[in-house]
Amino acid sequence: MKWPLEKLFRDLKHQRLPRIAENADGALVCDSITRMIRPGWAKNNNGRWVVVINTEQYAQFVTEVICRYDNSYCNFVPPCYQATCQQRYNTQTLLAIDPYNPHKGPFLSKFLFPSCCVLCTQGKVRQTWR
């Protein structure tokens, strides 16, 4: 075997996937959209576009959580605070091929994907009453 594809993929399968939080009672402070994707082309952490290996035999899924209203003010926080919903990212390791150097074979590469929407507050409280 020229490349240890089976071993690389087997190592990836031991990674823990994050659980998707369920919201049965109440509402989220920052509204978000959650989806599972199978990336094809993706820009890795080195800024290089590569092909993510995604076949029936070697399926790689990524959970994306995207802010529905990124940088928007939060309605659940009193107006005396400056609070906005901000997108955060997580690094995922995926099996990929460099399309400009396919002879090098598959390799593990790191990618940033949107992972959560968080409430960020500014340090000072605004005075809104007198």
C-alpha cells in the first residue's frame, strides 16, 4: 500500500464528535443554525485549498453551528449592557488531498469550522437611566 489511508482514516474515527445540545425547554440567548456537512473543497488552517476525502467508504462529517444573527444585539440582556452574539470557530482534523500535488497522497489537515454562537458583553455598563 503506497499510502496508509486505512490507518489515517481509522485514527480519525477515534476522535469524539461533539454532542448537539437539545433545547427542549426555553430559548437560546443567541439563535443559531446547526447542520451536519460533508465538506468537499475546504481551505485549511495554512490558507491552502484542498480536497477533503469524502466517499461512501471514507465519509467525514462536520457539525457546523452558525449564528443566525452574527454581531447582533441580544434581546434577553438589559439595555444597560452592551451584549452581542458572536460566531466562534473550532479546529477539525480531516483527511485531504492537495489537488496541485496529488502524487503526495492523502494527509491529515486542520480546518476551522463555525462551532457555536456565544453572547459577548463589553466591560462597562452603560448608564441608561437618571
